[in-house]
Amino acid sequence: MEAGTARFIEHVGRLPPAGLAEAFDHAVRLRRRGGREASRAVRPSASEYSQIDHAVRAMLLPRADELNAHRQHLHSDALSATVIAARAVLKRAKITEAQYQLLVEPFTAIGVEVPTHPEAG
């Protein structure tokens, strides 16, 4: 897996349940502002998607009870939001800077660092 994507997933894995809940809620709000379309623009290969999905699941599964105790379904919510953002990090050179910012904003808003988009100069 690309180093920037792996670091992003690792950082997300250290977030407290409240941070993951906040990131998911932020992602839901952004879907109305173009997040759905931006997410569709990110097209990893099957093997890339599988690597991301496996890494995120391996990171969050041990925390499932902790996350769901904080909020019902937070484990699956966090999984979804993290996979979408990790795909954007991986494919940042293939999407616009605006799309990239929209997809990673739920995490950057709570302090998670992401690689710079190539257009950001």
C-alpha cells in the first residue's frame, strides 16, 4: 500500500470514538455538497480497494465493541467513512483538488494529516 494511505489509516486508527463519530457525521453532511459525486470519481483497482478495505477492517475490528458502545453502529459508520477517505488519499493524483479536499475534510477537520494534493503546489 502507498505510504501516505497507510499513514492516514494508521492515524485514523488512533482516533477516539468521539472523533470517529464526528468524522462520520461530517462526511454525511458533505455528501449533500458533492461528496457522493467526488466519491464516485475515485476508482481504485480491485486489488487497491481490497488492500484498503482489509487494512481499515483490521484496524477497526478490534475496536468494534468500544465504538458501538459509544454510539450504535459507529463501527460500520467509521469503516465506511475511513475507506472512502483512504481511497481519496490513494488516488489523490487522479481526482481534482476540490474532490480530494471534500473527501478528506471529515478527517482533516479533526486534525488528521493527509498528503498534499498534487495541484496544491
